[in-house]
Amino acid sequence: MPHVHVRARRHPSIGGTMANDRAARRVPEPSSSVDVVGEHSQFRLDLERVRFSPYFSRLSAVTQVIAQPGAGPLIHNRLTHSIKVTAVARAIAVAFPDTSRDAARLASDHGCDAVVVQAAASAHDLGHPPFGHLGERVLDRLAREELGLADGFEGNAQSYRILATLDVTEESPHGLNLTAAVRAAVAKYPWTRFADVSPLAGGRLPRGMRRAAGGVDIGKFSAYDLDAVDLADARRGLPAFQQSLECSIMDLADDIAYSIHDVDDFYRAGLLSQGAVAREFRGWLDGAAGLRDLADADLARRGAPAGAALEGLRRKLVRSDPWIADADAFAAAVDVVADDLVDGLLASPFDGSIASERALSSFTNRWINHLQTSVVPAPADEPRTGLVMLDRLAWHEVEVLKFVHRHFILDRADIAMYQRGLSRVLTRAVKGLTAWVTDDIDRHRVPERLRELVELASEGYARVRAARPEGVPVPEASDIARLGVGRGVVDYIASLSDDQALAVSEAIDGRPDRLWDIGQSL
């Protein structure tokens, strides 16, 4: 990557040094004050609170991409993914300050505590609902269209809601009462769905936002309106729309693990065809010049030449990220992935033997080590990245690796059919539980946890109406009960495992097949 002068981005409100209240908690805890145990130990306490949380344990039964029952027990779930993200994030945080003088200055100015990064990485997926990203999309649609929740559902915002409000510790009436540094490090998209984006007018938008008719559409965000005050408190002193350094490291680690472990899963499950992948990669490498002459519509049509999908990816990267997208780097990344994945790993189908396990382990470790040592300070004032980034070649390599699972797995008709079935499961559960909670005759029998979550959400909306915090939409008094039911139902369903969601959906639909599987877990 050509040398780019990097200017350490400073916090304007704190004179260029990191805030001195990184270990502050919303509710003071005298028995574990910073003076007694030290800032680093405060962060260690946060890490333990996250890892001992039932929401963390639940991730072992939540789909990453492929459901375990259909692909075997060695496929990643949300828990194993989170553990591996944590390992990658810690390795980056420990090594990064020593990679260059710019990196050392960035770490000194902003804080680069490996335990903060570990805690954030452990917590980053707590809010993912049943059935992976499909569940996130379905719940968002239902929350907005059926329940009237303007800010819908978002997995990152749900993770923050768990930490700030839903989980419990004896030290605080609500939430885990984590330090400001850890809460800020979890916020990958540090704004709400209806944040004031006027300061971004005319420039490139951060990831998670896109320009749409009439304004900016915010698809990714890290806090609902109910938790906006908590997020603002955690990020006091940080520039608007910019991740903390520790959050940027966690975010990169998530991207690295996601790009590699999905390939791992699909290869292990026998879903990646060496022939199909080789045809696409060789088609682009051998015919890139001709593919560049095709119109976008020709690339997308059925029967498009081999390599058309990769050419479509190249053009998408140029449109969305011109600040880093580069034709030579893209070609080099396609060549590297073709050599190591297509002609290397996929050349021999996975058969469960020691040899195939060794080949897969070698592939995974080689890529993880390469990518986690490719982290560099980001150019100043580029909204499409955090304070750190992958170097130019590594950035393109990750995009090409993610292309493999998107193009060859997620668009398959059999997976799409299965996902449509799962969307019906969540729809039944949302509509059935909402009807139950609002049934004047039978609502006294709803699960206790659901009743508590509805009350908690209703109290939250009432507090917002009373306090009227700046930048947060204020609900009408007549809407508080309805909003509380909607958010409470969403909080409840999002906290279920895959199997629990299936059982609840079937039971509330009057199907007795799995009635006793639910037990007391409601």
C-alpha cells in the first residue's frame, strides 16, 4: 500500500487526550472503585460480567450462518464466533501500538486496552436474534410494520440494550453497569436510527448509512431511542459518528473472523463446489478486460459469462469505497484467493480425515495471522473507516473472501427456501405473543419474563417522555403502552435460542409437537 500520512484524530472536547473517565459507570460502585482496584481491573470486571451473562451462554444455540442440526456440530455458532473474534481482537490490540510511531501515538491518544477490546468482542453479538441475520431482517420488518416501533430492530442496538438495560447485576437496577470504555467499544455504529446527520451533508457517509430519496437511510445503528442517553454518556468526549479506537479494533476482528470462518464452515459442510468457484475466479482472471466492457445489466443477467459476479463486486467496491478501492489491489486479491482457496483448499473435498482437518487448520491459521498483522492506522477524516483499517491489499482480500460465501452459498435456492420457512416462524411468534399480551381476558397467563420485559420497556418510554432528552423522539402519552408491548415482545423473542423460537412459534400456533420442549424456559 502506498505510504499515506496518518494524522492521529483527537477528541476536540478533551484537548487531544483520551477522556479521564473511561472506567466510569452509570451507577457508582464504591466497593470496586478505580482507586481500589485500578482502571485495568475495572475492565477485567466488565469482561467477566459479559462472559458470565446468560445472554452470552445463549449464543451457543444461535445460528451464525448455517444451522448446526443440518451441517453438524463443528459448524460455528454465535458463541464460537464471538470467542474467535475476541482472540483476534486481543492479538491486534496487543501488537498494534508497536507496529509504527503513528500506531503508538494513536494508541496513546485514544486508549488501546486489550481487555476493553476483549470485553467488547465478547459482547458484540449478544443481541443477535434466532436464525442469524435472517432473524434480524425479519424482526426489523415486523417491529416497524406490525408493532409500530419506528426504530425497528437492529442486532447491534439489541446488544447495547442488553448491556445497558436487559441483563442484570446486583450492582445496578438495570443492565450490567459496564464502564464507559467498554460500552463505547461495543458501539460499532455509534448513533441511533434517527440521528441528526446534517453534519454529514455532501460528504461520504459512514458504513451503515446510505443516501435515499429525501435524505439519509440509517440501516445500522448501535442504540434504540430508549438507550440513546446511555450511549451518549458512554461516548462523552468522542467525536460524533466516529468509533473509539478499541471499537475499531473489535470491528476489524469481527470482519476478519467472519470472512475466514464462513469459508471454513461451508467447506466443512461440503457446500463449496471447487468447480463452480474455480470457473468464476478463472473467468475473471482470464477475461477481466472483456468483462470491463460489459454493462452492469449484462453482468447481472442469467447466463452472464464466468467472472461476471466478481466484476460486479469490483464495480461495487469502486462505487462505495473509492478512497481505497484499487484495480491492481483487487486483481492481486483475486489471484491470491484463487491460488490459496480454489487451487489449494477446495482442490480436495473435506472428508473428516486428519489430513483434511490439517489442511483446513493451515488455511484458517495462515489467513488469520496474515490479516491480523495487516492492521494500520486509517487516513484522517475518512468516514467509511474507523481509526484503524486493513492495508489496501488485505482489505480487498477480505472483500473477495466474503464474496465467496455470499455468491456461492447465500443465494442458493435451497437455503432461500429454508430461510423463508424460518421467517414464518418468527412472524407467528411475534403476532401470537403480541395478541396474547394485549388479550384482556388471558394476558395474566403470559410468561413472567415477557411481562417483565413489557413493563421495563414501558417504563423506559415513560422516562423518555418525562426527561425529553435532546435528539431523542418523544412518544405521546397515549402511545407508551403500545410501544412498551412492541419493544417488550421484540426483546423477548430476540433473547430466545433457535430451538426455543421454533418451540414457542409452534406452541402459540396450537401445535403440540414440541410443547414440552419449552418447559420453564419461557
